[in-house]
Amino acid sequence: MIYSVVLANLTSRRKIASVDYWIHKVSTPQLKRYLSTLAEMKKQSDRLKYKAAVIDDDFKFFSRECGDDHAVVFVTDVHEPDGDIVSKINRVARSLRSTFTVESQKHVKKNILQIVDPFIQSRFVIALVGESGVGKTSLLHLLMGKQPPEEHHPTIAINTEIIENIRFANYEIMIFDFAGQEQSRKMWDFSSTNMIFLITDSTLKNLIATKGIMSQINKDYPNLPVIIFANKQDLPNALDPSAISKIMGIDVESMVAVDLAYRNNLLSILAKLFCGHFGLDVPDVSLEDLLIFNPE
């Protein structure tokens, strides 16, 4: 995960501008130590300036020169693989070099977000699956803070209402609603999916079918995380989440997707899932600081 992108002056070793994507921000002394380390590495060999460096076991630093005495610095998680970061920082450096040829440092500082953000974003794809009528589309509406649909309209193939305006750190969260009819499941393809939300309506009949769906997913995509939402917990025939967990063999998340009062609970679940996926502790901050909803 990318924590911050910093534009720095190599001579003064000071920050000119930055874009923060996570609450863990690199301190001024840490940035200066990295830039000093970078200068020493360059003295040993010019090729070493392309190597990543870890400072204080807290952050991993990457940098590229991007103008006269300027460098762009990526601050990431210490376990972040180099490959994707190197590709991103090279593109950002090219963009900044191009901008510096026609614009002033003041302009770059003012517009740093617009310059670097298009190259920073990564996608995190969630597939919303389950039998028809279990409340998948209602869950999407709940996530966006909208009133649920009054009537059930079966999703055909993939819902046209795809959610793609949520940000978590430097990740754009995309949620696809897959049709639940049995004939549509043959078209399910999760090869580009990072996580699956499997929805059940909490009835015994549906749980049997849901367990079959989960077994097929685990067979075809054994490394894909599956999160089960026990929806419609407000109905009298709903099984208790603890009973559902025993039947499904994994913990489940209790949900009433038609009740907007559950939205904060849903957001908390998402924040916990994303932090866990990226190996992060859930920070003690507001959900609005973790999950950013951009205007549609």
C-alpha cells in the first residue's frame, strides 16, 4: 500500500508538497534520513538510487529524480512488493518531469494531487454473489446510503449499478453485483476479483444453496477470500448468525440490508476487511477518514 507521495528538494532535503493516502504519515526527520541515505547510496553507485530503502522499520521508500534538484518519493508499507511500485513511480516521475518543463514549482505544488493521483490508483474488485432475492442490490444501496428498492427486480448477468466511487487509501473499490439465477452462474468469472461477498437470506433452504455456491467458488478459486453476509436478520424465519456460521463453516456478518441504520455497521465491516487484507491494524479514526465516497 502507498502511504504518501512526496515531492522533495534534493539539496535542502525538504518536502515541497505531498499527497497522503493513509493516516500513517512519514515524519520530517524520517524523510530527511531517507534523503541522506539516498545521497550516500548515490555516492557508492549511481544505480543504487533506484533501490528501495527501509527507515526505522516503519516505512519503505522509493524515489526518482523528476526535475532540477527535485525527486518524487513514494512512502509505502515495508512489505510492499517492488514491482508495482516501480512501475507507478516511473510514470509519476515522467509526468512531473514533463510538467516542470512548462510550469513552475508553485504550480506543481498547488496541483500535485491532480498530477500524481491518476498514476497511483489501484483497483480492488469485490464480487457480490448469492441466489436471486437474497438482497444483493439492497446491500449496494445500503452501502451508498440510499433507500433500498421497493420491489425485487432480478439482476441480469451483471447489474448495471456497479459501485466504483469508493476509495480506501490508494485503492479504488469496485463492487460488481452478479446475477443469482442458476443459469447465470455459468457466466460467473472471478479471475479479476480480489474478494467475494456471498449473501444469504438466513433461511435454512437458502443456506443449503449458498453452501453449494461457496463450495464451487472454493473449488474454482481456492485462494479467493469469501465473506458471508447473513442478510434479512429482521425476518421471523431467519436463523441466528451463530447457527449460520456452524452450517457454513466460517464466521458470518449479520445484516439487515433494507435498514439504513445498519449502514455504519456495514462500513465498519468493510474497513476491518480492507485493513486485514492489507495487513494493517484498524486505526482509531472515523470511518469517513478510511472510506472516501467520491461524488457520483
